[in-house]
Amino acid sequence: MIPYTRNKNCPCVRCRAHGMMGAAVLITLGVLFLLENYGVIRFDQSFPVLLLVIGCVLLISRTGSTEGHIPPGWVQPPPMQPPQPWTTTGSAPQPPTTEQNNSQVKP
């Protein structure tokens, strides 16, 4: 089994969840300060929500699926070229017969 190494260009859940930490913390802080400004709940009573959000993002980033993971340093091979139209028929050109060669060559 290959050890997991995070790759910023990988589409798997585990790699994408690592990049969500900053966004999740900023959004949570914004919502908590908004609730404090409207007088719904004080920040000192609601900051455990921030810890729960951090814990959830860490849980997802450590246990998320690695299906489709691309290890760092891996280079994707170039796409295969479509076959040329003359090779799709499956028949190779026939060599010229001796009769054709004799008629073309004149002494």
C-alpha cells in the first residue's frame, strides 16, 4: 500500500477537505460575530461551535475517501492519439506485382 501524501491538485475527498479548513473557520467566525452583534448569543458562549467545526473538518480530512487520489509528482500521460483513417480498415496495402514492375520498366 502506498502511503498517503496530500496533493493540492488531487480531486479526492481527503485532499479537498484539507483546503477547506481556512474557509470553514472564517465562515464560522463571521457567523458567530454576526450573532453576537444582533444580540442572539454572546461570543464567549458560542465559541465551542468553532472548535466543533475545526474538529469536523479535521475528521473529514483524515478519514475521507482517497478514491481517485493522485500522488504528488505523478505526471498524467498524454491522451492517446486517435487512429489515422487509413489504419482503421485493418488491411495493409498490397505490394506491387511483378507484372506492374515489368510494364513500367522499359529497356
